[in-house]
Amino acid sequence: MGLDYDVRPGREEMFETAFRATVARLAEVPGHLRTRLYRDLDRPGSYLLCSEWADAAALAGFLRSAAFAAVTQWGRGVLAGPPRHQLLGAEP
């Protein structure tokens, strides 16, 4: 899954700190494989999060969880707008 984030000016460090804490919690979520955060060098405050999951069911379970809802609520004070989601799949 890919998520594009635009962070409000001056809140980048807060976003990155929260990302580190979120990744630590994701390590305990069944089916989560890894998550990486990339910063766009040409657009300050623009990030891409790439999250790998064992399967679609594991991702769907996380997206329905209270933990995901809490992260979404927190982001409203930091993000310039809602994240843009992309589901990416590997070809067999």
C-alpha cells in the first residue's frame, strides 16, 4: 500500500517522529511485513509511505482497527489534507 502525505509547513519533524512510533507499533500487527517513509526532495513537506503486508486480508484488518482510526485522527492536525492511497500489488 502506498500513501502520499502533504504535511503542514513546520510540522515535518512532528510527522516524522509520529511515523517512527507508528512503525514500532506496526511491527506487532499480524501480517505487517515492513513500512518505509520517503521524503520528496523537490517538494518540502511531501512524503510517500510504502507499507508491505503478507496479504490483502491482513491489510484490510489493520484498516478496520482502532489503531488505524487513532492514527487517522491524529494526522488531521499535522497534514495539509487527507492522504492519497494506492494499492500496489506484486505480479505472480
